[in-house]
Amino acid sequence: MGAFPPERGAREHSKRHRLLGVGGLLVLVGVVLPVLVNAVSPRPAVWVMRRLPESPAVVVGLFGEDLDRVVTHPKLSLPVRSAPDAGLILYTPKDARGDSSNGSRPLVLWIHGGGWCGGFAEEYGAYTKVLAAQGFTVASLDYALAPEHQYPTPVQQAMAALD
């Protein structure tokens, strides 16, 4: 005879099947369903990506005093042929007198991450200010995002910023 009475063995067997069923359902919902949804439309993945937190707190903590030595200029509208206008924010370092117009300096064009579908220029202001505090003029591009704007729109905007 077995170690368990028949009714107890049947309950253990049934409990294992339920656990396997729940595990399989979790895999289906957590892995397979998002892959299938993303194959039909990128919008759900873009929605999630746009809501992920991005915090420049570490940069501010390490370089806080440098950020005060930078002038943030108002966003400019950058005309782009055959595409919507892009935004461009300039960051320039102040000199010892607090003046930000002291001659020519190297220019860094900052194109934020996000795979052309997430993020915005202001979100990375702390990073661009750190570069500007080191003596660079930084132009931060605010490009049009997918899926509202299709490829190659953001690339055209980036190329217009380089012109």
C-alpha cells in the first residue's frame, strides 16, 4: 500500500496540477501575451516606456554646484524640411562674472535616449548642464516621438540640428 491514503494522494496530485496551471497562466500572461501585443502594435510598449521613472538625482548629487554655473536658454523651434519642427534647448556655461556669452566653445549635440519613442529634452537637463559646466555649449534636441511620428522623422530632425 502507498505512503498516503488514496484521498490524500489524490489531493496532492490535484494541488500540483493547479500549481502547474497557475504557473503556466502566469508565463502566458507575463511573457507570451506582451510579445503578441507588441507584434500587433508598439503602442502598449511605448505607453509603459514613457511612464518609467528617470531620475537625475545622482547627477545632481554629484555635480550640484556645477549646475548653478550654467545658463539654460529658452527652447528654440528648429525648422525641418518635410518634417515637423524640432525643439532645441541650449545650455551655456557662465564665466567668472556670470556672463554666458564669452566667445566660441565646442558644441555638443545631445540626442536623448528612448529609441525614438520616449523621453524628452528637459528630462536630461541635469546631464546636459554638467557638460555645459565643463566648458561646452550643449544643444539638447527635442525630437518627435513614435508612434505619433514615423521614421525617419526624428532622424531628419537630428540631421537638421547638425546643419
